[in-house]
Amino acid sequence: MSTGFASPAACAAHRVAWGHPERPERLQAIAAALEAAGLAARLQPLAPVAVEPALLAEVHEPAYLALAQAEIAAGRRELSTGDTPLSAGSWQAVLAASGAVLAAVDAVCEGRLHNAFCAVRPPGHHAEPARGMGFCIVNHVALAARHAQRRHGLERVLIADWDLHHGNGTQEAFYADGSVFYFSTHEYGNYPMALTGRGYAYEVGEGPGRGANMNRPLPSGAGDAEIQAAFAELADAMERFRPQLVLISAGFDARHGDPLGGLRVTDEGFAELTRMVLEIARAHAGGRLVSVLEGGYDLEGLGLAAAAHVRELLEA
């Protein structure tokens, strides 16, 4: 067993206007960095699986899914529910991205791989049940959690999100559901906190989900020490929750130099976060872990941070 890697060519079918930060070149930068670091040849390739409409409807409202597909088919350049570019190939890219993540979950849950990294786009963690926003159309990591529960019979899943931005869509999907624990570090005040009113430390879940939501917003300028301290809190919380699968929303826009924010995480910082989350997976989930790309918009920095992350997955 080893580390799987999924990055479908169809993800490039999601086209954006010149100058948009969420561009196909992001995946090219990751592939080039993995090759340059001598990591690409050690990864096990994964092909996407079909995404069933019933699974999509477990995470997103059918009316929203119909709206998104209709707007893509009509040639709209931006999703009406949020600031998300569209092109003729966007739905193809969405299904390829989600299908790649589901394939990784299958391989890890079935014991064919230790762990996996999915370099996919468009990203997903801002996509709420009833609206896409923040460059996101469908929430891949939320679909992965539901897929693990429905297909593989898991009862408890952790989603750890170290993206620069709060994953409002993932939080909303599971806020009242205690079977999926959502943890997020993000830059305080950055998108979409003011828009959604979400991402604050006092939000701990409600009803059956109370205690299964943990936000740790970080001040601008925070770096390795601050984000690692937050993840140490997560490790303590997992002694009680005991996840059977760990999913990472791996946004590398928290890296120093990213154009969309002010956090200062280094490549070694991302390597240490990876080691910390792998330890949670080893302690409670038999090592099962799937990582899903979210943000990261400085191409060179994205590649270097992703390579540091993947190197630790390979050494697990």
C-alpha cells in the first residue's frame, strides 16, 4: 500500500477569465512540483468514479443542483448564487473532481492505499447545500464524508480544513449532524466570514451536532506556531470523537505570499500539519486519510506546499 494521487484532466475543462486566481495552471504547478521533487513516480494513480445523483442530493438541495447545471448549459459566465466562474465544461470538471475524491475514499477504505491526495478543481468547501460561492460549485469533501458513511458503513468522519478561508459550506452541511466533525483554521475576517456570519469560535454545532464543530480563526500574520497550536486542540478533541476516516480540506492559500490572504504558514509548517493529522488518523482511523485540494493561488508556492504535504503522506 502507498499514497494515491488523483488529478483528472477533465478538471481543466472548468475555464475562467484571464487573470482569475482559480485557474487550470494551479494543477499544472502541483504536477510540476511533484515531478521536480521526485515524488510523482511514487504515487499510485487514481481514476474518477461515477458520482451518483442521489449522493449529490445528500449534500446539495436538488433545486440548487438543477440551477447550477441549467446556468452552465445556458452559457452563463458566473453562477447566480455566488462569485463563481462558469464555462461550458464546468459540470464535467465538477463531476471529475468529485469522482476522483470518491475513488480515493474507496481505495483507502478498502485497504488498497494508506492515504491519497486529490489535486482537483474547482474547489468545493464554500459550496453550501443551497448555493455555490467562493469559486465552488459542489462540495467534494462533504460528498466524500457521506460516501464513506453510505458505501463503507463508517459512523464517524473528521474533516480538517486548513485553508486560508472558512469552509462555510462544509460547516453548514454538518452543523446539526454529530457523525461528521468539522474543524477549520482560517484567517479572521477574510472571505466569507462577513458575508455568511460564520467561522467564529463560538460556533460548536447544534442539536445532534453540538460539540462536533470547531472553528479556530487566526489573526492576520499568524504562521506555523499559531496554526499548529490550533491543530493540537483538534488532536485532543479527537480523543473523544475517535474518527474512522480523516479527510483534509487542503488549501495552501494559508501559505506566506499567497495573494488572497495574510497568513504566513511555511512549507515545513504544512509538512508538520500533515504529520499531526496523520497521527490522528493512525490513532483512531487505522491511518485512513484522504486529502482534497481547496485553495492556493500563488503558483510556485502552491506547488512547493503541496509537495511538502505529499512527501509526508508518502512517508506515513
